[in-house]
Amino acid sequence: MVQTYEADDVAIRAAATYNRGMFLRAELPKRKLLGYPPYVRMANVLLWGADEHAVATEAELLHAQLAELVRNEVGERWQVLPAVPCVLAKLRGAYRWHIVVKCPLEGDLSGVLAPLFKMLEATFDLFVPLVMADIVNVGIAAHDFHYILVRCGILLLLAIIGLTCSLTAQYFSAKAAVGYSTGLRHALFEHIQTLSFSEMDTMGTSTLITRMTSDVNQVQSGLNLFLRLFLRSPFVVIGAMIMAFTVNFRAALIFVVAIPLLSIVVFGVMVITRPPG
């Protein structure tokens, strides 16, 4: 049973008569005009929590970071709509906000969502030392067993959320890598089709097959590793330095000196050990 104030709406009449054609004829022009699927791709990033102000603040902060990431990576063709409360703004005691990302059909949201979830994974990992500090400094010092149990529960919750973000980031990283390699392989094939017989004989069939298969697979593996492993390092390093300042300002100055030195050493080793091109 469906209750509605607009029983004569096309969607209701089409559902009542199982008339898919009627629904599509009325709905598709509106979706095309407003920019909704199936004419674009969309992703919905949902945030929720018990503190309404904290959820709103984090949603607006995440929107700013996501908008900057999209602007720098893919340009103006993508849209990151402002963070707003969900239609069901409060559900089961949790306040809910969401951010909608739109991109063209040929676009792939995975390349943006993978770094986003890597950042969230690193953020939840960085909260663990702060909770451990509370357990030692407050719970153990005051012999408050209940306080220790509550903080252990928070640690378990952080671990579960971090694992979820990690698995999601792995999925989108693999999806982005496969999508990019698929497009690259199609572009290579189209380019090969334009080659003359003499050019193909000069390069050799085996070389072209290698470019289409193992070389593209190498690019796919490299992009997947970059999104899964390399992207996590900046979030952890910068986040750890920020967290260190919240604990002890003087001790955190060691990070300010050590991080640039370690960066120079790591990139120096990479440059030295790189095989000649």
C-alpha cells in the first residue's frame, strides 16, 4: 500500500499499471535537465553522529577538502554539492548529513573516493594514541575500571571504522586502477588501428601485444599500489605531526625537523636507485 498526496502523478500511475514506458517518457527529460542518473554518475558521502554540531562541522570540512581534491584532480566538469542534512536528518538518535558528488558518465568516482577513504582510515588510526593516553593518564592513574572499559570500547569502534574505511579504499583503488587501464588499453588499440602495415612491421606484432598486455598491467599495478599504499603516507605523517602538537608542543618540534629530513633521505634514495631511462 502506498500513501501519497499526488495520486495522479505520472510515477504513481505508471507504478500502479506496471507501465515502465510511461514512467521513462515522463522522468528521463527531467533527469537530463537536472543532471541526474542515467545521464551522470553520482556518489553520496554520508556522515552521522550523536552531536549535531560536530557532524555539521565535519561535513562542511569534508566538503571543502573533497571540493579542492576534485578541482585539482579532474577540473570543473565534476560537481561537489554543498554538505546538507539528509531528508531524514535524524535517525535512531544519530544526526545525518551528506555530500553528493556528480561526474560525467565517462568519469570515474573511484579515483576521488579512494584517496578520501585512505584519509579517513589514517585519521581514525591517528586517534588511537590519544585514547591510549587517556587510558594511562586518567583511567589507570585514578584506578577507574569503568573509564578504562569505555575507552577500550572506543578503541574497538575506531578499529572497526578504520577497517571499514580501509576495505572501501582498497575496493575503490582497485576499481580506479582497472578503469584507467581499460581506458588506456582501448586508446592503445585505437591508435594501433591507425598504423600502416609498414609501421606495424617495423615495431613488430610481439611488441604491440606486449604494450597491450603486460605493459598496461604494469601501469595498472603501479596505480593500484600508489592509491593503496603511497597515498596513506602523507596523511599519516602530517596527521601525526598535528596530533603531536595537541599532546606536547615542545616534543612535536622534533617532528617538524625530522619529517623534512626523512623526506629528503627517502626521495634521495629513490632518485639514486632509479635505473637510467
